Amino acid sequence: MGESELAELAVLVLWATLALSMAFGAISQRTHFCTMGAVADVVNMGDWTRMRAWILAMGVAAIGFNTMVALGWVQAGNSVYASPQLLWLSHLVGGALFGFGMVLASGCGGKTLVRLGGGSLKSLVVFLVMAVTAYATLRGATAVLRQRSVDQVVLALPSGQDLPSLLTHVTGWPLPTTALMLGLCLGGAALVFALARPEGRQRDTLLSGLGLGAIVALMWWVSGRLGHLAESPLTLEEVFLATNSRRMESFTFVAPTAYTLHWFMLFSDQLNVLTVGIVSTAGVVLGSALMALLSGTFRWEGFAGTEDTANHVVGGALMGVGGVTALGCTVGQGLSGVSTLALGSFIAVAGIMAGAVLALRWQIWRLDRM
């Protein structure tokens, strides 16, 4: 493969990413898919409909990813989620910060992009604040704080932290068989729970759960199979084309907002190139906008007042810091990470849920005092 063919393949990966991310945005806009809303529905009304959609998407993504592991197409260890170094405190603290922030900001990172596509100027502010604080937590002031605090607490595991690798290490079973077994069992359990009650079988629940879960799995194939070269003709090293992490990536919506802002601000720099994360960020906004326009639901939306503005700014900042610290958001860890069955992803999701519930309880307490 020559240099021109390598560039053509990278462009193909980006076009595939754009198509999948636009589908992600369109489905999310159409079905009102929202993890923050799902948690709020459970806490405030005892309604599990949207939560079942999220769990359904988890199950589908896990089955899809681990089936590809069994086929030899992808490996969890090639992602950022399955390192042998378990940063459990970073996942937990970062997840809690992100969960609290997404309640203040009226939605997680993915929902922010979807709402932005639907005409929300509030989400534009959240996006900018989240992008700046995420970048600072990747490379700036809060990055130093992160590295000198929670990132110092590391649990070294004997293998990758994904459950198939850990079980293979203990039992000696073949990894492909173990991955398929665990993927089908745990993913199947999620599907059974999600579909057990009538609200889990509603049209929008099925569309969002099955559709978004499948899109996350397909994105793993695009990045981990289509865009993977065992040996680059330029460096003679293994490469995953057009990714910021230099590993295979699926959807996540915190760090990519920082990369998107960086790309926009340094557009004329020839070293500044499009990546999977940047294209997926734009694709979700475009897909959501297209669906909103076609369905007649596009509406301009602004802040209600000073307190509303402050809540969204603080929420965006907490999501930027927390999402990078936790290595992902409700999509990045909750769908993409969980699909690899990585321990850190489950810890991050627990932190996100705890932070979100705490924020919702705090909001109820404030309302009761007024």
C-alpha cells in the first residue's frame, strides 16, 4: 500500500464515520434519547422507559463488539478502555463530576450536540465550555491536577481490564470463545431486562436502543477493522487511521469536542487534520439538525435567565473535566466502553449515575426550600 492509497483509506474511514455519526444524531433527535433524561425519569417519576433504551443499546453494542472479537476483527486491548492499568479512582471521580454536570447542563455530551443541532443556543455555550475545559484537562492546568491526584491511584492487573481477557488469564480458555460467551451472556441479560416490560418494546425505545447500539458496534468495525493496518507503509508500525488516540475508537463526546475546537481555531495549520472524533462530533450535530428540520421540531432556544446560564456553564465545565478524567461520557464509557466489557467503564458508569442522582436530589432540595 502506497502513501496515496493510505490517504484514500483514511478518507474512507472519515466518510464512514460521518455517515454513522449523522445516523446517531438523527436517531437521538427523533427518539429523544438522553441518559440524563433517563436518570431523571427514574428518580423523579419512576419511569424506566428511556433507561431501558440506554441499557438496550449497551446490550446490542456489547454483543456486536464481542462477536467481532470472536471473529478476530477487533481486540479490546487496542482501545483506550482495556489497559492493564485500572485507574479506578479517576473513573469514579471523573464519572461523578460528569454526572453532576450533565444534570446542570440539561444533558450529556452527546445530548448537547443533539440539542445544538435542534437549535439550542444554550447547548452551544455548553459545547464551548466543555471543549475548553476538556482541552485543559487533556493538556493544560487541570491535566496537571488530574495527573498528580486521581491518576496516581492505579491498580495493575495481570492482563487487559476487559472481562474476557481477565477470565482468559484465570481459566486459560481461548479469548475469542470467552469474549463471545461473555458478550452474549451480559449483552443478552441487558436485552432481556430492557425488553421485559412493555415500555421497553415501544417503537422509539427499540429504535434508539437497537439503532444506537448497532451504530456504536459498527463504528468499532470502521476504526478497528477498516482503518487498521498491522504495519503502516510509512512507519512500519501498527496504525489505526485518523484517530486522536492512535488506537481504535468508537463514539465518545467529551475529548472530541476539544479536538474539534482546536481544529477550528487552527484550521490553516497543515498539521491540523480531521480525525474520527472531530468528524463524529460534527456528524451528530448535522444528523440532529437534518432530522429536526425534516420533522418540523427545529426551534431556537436561549437561556431563561442568569441562574439558568450559570447552571449550564458550570455543568459544561464539570462535564469537560469529568469526562476526560473518566475517559469518557455516557456514550464514551456507557456504550463504547461498556461494549468492551472493561472494568473501568463499569466503574465510570457507576460514578456517572451517582453524580447524576446527587445533582437531581440537590435540585429537588433547592426547589423545596423556595
